Amino acid sequence: MNQYIVSGNPPVEITLRKSKQARRISLRVSQLDGRVTLTLPHGVSTREAMEFAQDKGAWLRGHLAQRPESIDVAIGVEIPFEGALLQVVGSTERRVRVAGETLLVPAKTTAAQARVAARLVGFLKIAARDRLAAASDHYANMIGREYQRISLRDTRSRWGSCSSAGGLMYSWRLIMAPREVLQYVAAHEVAHLAEMNHSPAFWNKVEQMMPNYQEPRQWLRNHGTDLHRYQFS
């Protein structure tokens, strides 16, 4: 894959991807991070593909302008934790903790202030692992299945997965969503321990574990991409 620029105001950076399966030139704007991918089928030249992208310049800029702006996490910013917006507040304490409607983060020194985002990521990952492990244990016991391990990642294409070997993977950003959303994703992935598909039998397993799964599932569809707005770099 290669990077190219569609000229205009502002210019748009795109990633060019060649695909033997593609039947036509296509443009895709990621709803998660705004990355633009230009896919071209076998036999189509880069020049022809870039001419297509240039013709779509106004369309691209329109879509990118509609995306919510990213939020750089720092002291004073509000971030979601288990569905509630908490303000990040500098503290003289030694660890990150929730205090009412705030997230207290060590920031006594200049060096500590520079590590606020990193400390928050660490805190969120620990909290996510605790909640997801508890939920996975609970649902696995409900259907009489066992999983082998849990891993956390900052995935963009999926909120969780279950391997054929029984490994469960989750996005740590689920800790930012309401509790029932995190629980739904855990139930969804645990159901794959019994049904490695999305058949009616699979959804029956999900409903067995979480009868009201439709509501948190819809929340994730409507608001899940917002959790990726928060940048911890």
C-alpha cells in the first residue's frame, strides 16, 4: 500500500491498495480514524485511480468534515468511563482513581504531567481486564464452556473475537462504554465458544446469557466509533 495526495483545499492523504478481488475502483473513508483508502482492481493503473480520486475530491472533503474531531486526552478533558463522562484532574496522589465525577491522575511534577495520558491508558486497561474477565467467567459458567485466555488490544475493526483455540480478545476501550455494553460484548464472544458462527443457534446462546442484548448491541452500533475519538498519544 502507498500514500498519495488528492490536491485541493485542504489536500487529502489517501492510501492506495491494489486488490485482485476488487471489480471496480472504490473510495472508503474510515468512520474510526478518517483514513481514506482507494482500492483499485487488477489491470487499473495508478494514474487512472488517482484521476478517479481527484474527481471525488469534494465528496471526500465533505465526508471528512462531518467526522467528529478527535480529542487529545489531557488534564481538564472529559473522557467516558463505564458510560459516564469524568473530568481528568491533576492530583498529588500516587495512582489514578475515580473520585465522584473526576478521574484523579498523578501530576505533581512536570514529568508526571507529561505521562497523564499514558497513566490513564494503564488505568483503563486494568479496569477493562477486571470487568471483562469477570463477565467472561460469568457467561462461560452459564453455558458450561471454558476459555483459554483473555487478551486486550486497541482494535479498530472489531470489539472482540474468539479464536478456535478458545482465546478471547477484547478492545480495552469497552471500559469507556456503559457497563451493559461491555457485558454484551463478553456474552457475544463467549457464545462463540459454543457456536463459531452467527447462526440462529449462536444468537440463542447470546439471548440465553443476556436476554436484553439488543439494546447494548444497538448502542455499540450508534456510538461505538465515538470511543475512538479519544487519543492517548
